[in-house]
Amino acid sequence: MFHYRQKESNEVVFKTANASFEIRLDNSMLPPTSGSVIGVALNNKALAKSLEQAFNEKPHVQPPKTPVLHIKTDNTHIGYASSIKVPTDKGAVYAGPSLGIVIGKTATRVDTNNALDFIQGFTVVNEVSLAETSFYRPAVKAKCRDTFCPIGPWTVDKTAVSHPNNLSIKTFINDAFVHETNTDQLIHSVEEIVSYISSFMTLEAGDIIIAGTPERTPELEIKPGDSVMIDIEGVGRLANPVEQE
């Protein structure tokens, strides 16, 4: 089952469909939920490897042992086909392909072994960001600009995704395949993320956790005039044009 939201005659309408082809994909699509969106930084093996030397130098001395979290505030959330608006005077802007974990019911102090019971399903997230200089404390200015978090186009039920920790994630810019990663590259699994976050904050139905983005390489840079699409195996495709802010 696919769950999504659309704007019709200035009203937000919640809908479901049995198959993706039943859904009209256009810029009337909204993010599939309206809950909080929590990002997990440094949760990619290749990214962590690229920062290994820096982590072992002062002031950090050692890599982080627990997930590093950040928030994608409401102003960043946009749906399928809505425009990502990027500044041209702040340096490079990067796409951030990631699996979105959609919470299905109130989760407090959830054990890793039953974390999947609290997940409704999965969605696609593009965690757009400026270049970052501080990974231990992700910069609000880099991550929370308007339109910097496309989500969608829907939430697919978890029953349709048998192996959430082994899903191919592909990024296309202007229809050209530019990047591939996999959720098997997550340092902390889907279940571990839900368990950790719920250990100190209650998660509610509709909240979304961004499982983790890869290293922001030049291949993932986006510019005005581009179209960026992220495809997650078994979940869906999220496509957005890029405009100048």
C-alpha cells in the first residue's frame, strides 16, 4: 500500500493506493507526512572512512560512538516535483540521497529487536545541504535553508520492503546516473537508529528519520537548471527541479 498527500483546491488530502501507477505525480504532491524530520549524520561507512584522520585529531580525538543527529525544520520540507531553491553565493550545494524511515506509532525506549514494529514504512529523502565544516555539530545554516528537504512521493508499507538494510539508492542528475550507494553502508542499522533515538525522545506516528547520507562528492553537486532524481529500490523515485534562490 502507498500512502501520500496531495493539495487539491487548497485542501490537503490524504490518500492511499494499491499500486504506484495509480498515483498522479506532479507538483501537487506534498511530503507524505507532516511529522518531525530527524537526520542521522555520519551514518555512512565511506563517509566515516573519509573523515577518519580528522576524527582522531584534536578537538575530537576519536570518532563518534553514537549517531549524530540533526533536524530538518518544516521550512525545508517539499514534495515531489516542487523546486529546490539554491543560493549561488554560498558555495556548492549537494544532494543527499537517503532512505526515510516513517514512524507508525508512538515509540518510547524501543528495543532494537522489535523496532520494526514501530515503523509504518519507508520513503525517499533528498537531504540537501551546503558544504559542511563541522560534522559533530551539523550546521543549521547548511542544512535548514528553505526547500532543502524534498520527501516522497509516498510512504510504502514496510511489508513491501523485505530488506531495509540492503537497498540500492541511485541518484540521477538531468537523467544521467551519477551516484549509487546502499543501505548496507549504514553504520547504524534502521532498527538501531529507531531504538537509539527513542531512548531519549518519544517518536510519534508520521515522524521521519533520515537514515544517513553518503559522502558529498562533486557528482552530487546540484545547480540551478538541474533536475535531480533519487531512486530507492522497492521504495520509489523522488524527482525535483533545481532553481536559483
